[in-house]
Amino acid sequence: MSLEKTPVTIVTGFLGAGKTTLIRHLLQNPKGRRLAVLVNEFGDVGVDGDLIRACADANCPEANIVELTNGCICCTVADEFIPSIERLLALDPKPDHIVIETSGLALPKPLLKAFDWPDLRSRITIDGVVAVADAEAVAAGRFAPDPAHPGDASELDHETPLSEVFEDQIACADIVLLSKADLAGSGGLAAAREIITAEAPRPLPMVALTEGVIDPRVVLGINAAAENDLAARPSHHEGEGEHDHDDFDTVVIDLPEQADPKALASKIAALAEVQKVLRVKGHVAVEGKPLRLLVQAVGARVRHQFDRPWGDQPRHGRLVVIAQKGDIDPVAIRSALA
């Protein structure tokens, strides 16, 4: 058996930042590496895993892609994450590099700690933690703490669930990829860099990209050995034990065939304002069309495109909607999309 450790790259970033798009690009441009992927979804509709499996080839066959849904792997390290990593390490031939896509709400620090377990530490190393940040959303202050109110005795900004998750992801990173650079523009990129620099516990390289396109050598082969550097990667949730993401919730919406994709997109965009929805994704059937309609929304920004035939699958539309607890009203959301 080879004594060389298998490198693992953890791709983190908030909901809709572009993690799956980045990983699809890496799979299509492996630069000679045999890859394996573990992808995690917060909701129980596996959209991201489906998109990644569509890129399966000789360098990353479908057997090398493992999907965990309905929860964050940072909360199920022993029950789901470790067995999944063991499964990938047991592949023959063994992958040259494992890429982990966390859910948008996952905290990376518990995963880093899991790699310090003796059973794993001798066989794998964390090559790097890649944080994907939506430059336009960061520049717009979406992840900023709530400002202190006049007369507040603490005179400190109050962390929100979004700001805490975002800051934990940045704090664990070895490199930050500023995604959607085309939407942010030069001004937005500059503002995002300034915000992230202020939040980061140490200087971090930042690279702008669009549609996940980047030279794989920038993110694979960092050699950070992050499992040896845990103290330099602080978390808002140190010492809390299991983190249950009580601040966020999901609802799955079943939809009949749609006549007009643009009309559906308009309804989804309205949810971001009326219901404060953070993320919507899934597949929808469109009348008279043999292809599935892939729907992806981040806030009020909605994208939709036909991705592949339904084949033997039932033409059954399902969307997963993610919002902060208290902002999500299943009845109102179903009514809005009806």
C-alpha cells in the first residue's frame, strides 16, 4: 500500500455562491488527476449532485461521486461523513484527489477537525479550503452584521445567522474565489475584497472568476495541510459541539407542468422580497418540452435553462426553497408559486 496521503480539497461558500459550477469546471479540466467528489445538500432534493454526475467521465466515473442530502455534513461527521470518505478511499483505482462540496450552510471547522482523527490523519491531508464568495452579494452587504442600534450598551454590531456562517467560511479558507465577477463589476470586486480582508483572520489570496472558470492548479495542489493549522482558523461556534442549523429551514414544493418558464421565474424572484427566500433550486417540467428545466435562484436573481431529457423519470417538478427560520411560510410559498 502507498504511504502517500490522499489530498482533499474542501470547497465551502454560502448558498448559491457557485461551488457546484466550480467543481464541474474542475471535473472537466482535471489536468491528469483522477478525481472523486463528495457533495452535500442542505435540503433533500439532490440538485447539485445531479449536476456533478452529469460531468462523470473516465477521470471521475459516477462511482467516484457520493452525495449526502438532507442535512449538513458538519453535523453528521461520524454518521455520514467519515463512512463516505472511507468509501472513496477504498475505490480501486484510488482517486488522486478528493473534492468535497459542503452545503452552503455548513461550517468548515468541524470537517477540518474530523480529518485530525487518527483513522483519517494517516491517510489523507487537507490540501486546501477554498471559499467561494458571491462578489456581488458580498459587496451589497448581504452578509454584514446588523449595525448596533443607538443607545445599545454593547455598541457592537450584532452577528446575524448569515454573517456568522459567512465569516466562519472565510476564517477557514486558504484562498477565496470571488465568483460572478461579471455581475459584480470592478467596483463590486473592489468592495468585496475590502470586506473580506476586514473579516479574514489572516491575509488571504483572492481570485475573481466567472462561471467557475479557473486554472485547476490554483485550487488543487495548495499543500496547506490545514489539519495541522486548526488554531489559525477560528469559528463562532468553537466548543459548541454539534451545530444544528436551527436558524435555517427548507421546504420542498411539488409543481405541475408549467406553461411559461419566465412567468415561474418572476414568481420565484418575488419570493425573495415577500418571503425573504435565500435560495431556490430544482427541476421543473414545461409543457411540450422533453427536457427538464433547471431552476437556480439566489435571492431575486433567477436563472433557468433546459439541461437534459426527463428520460424514464416522471415529469415531476420539485423545487427546494431555503430561508431563515421564521421567514419561511410553506403555505404562502406554495400559494405564490401555484
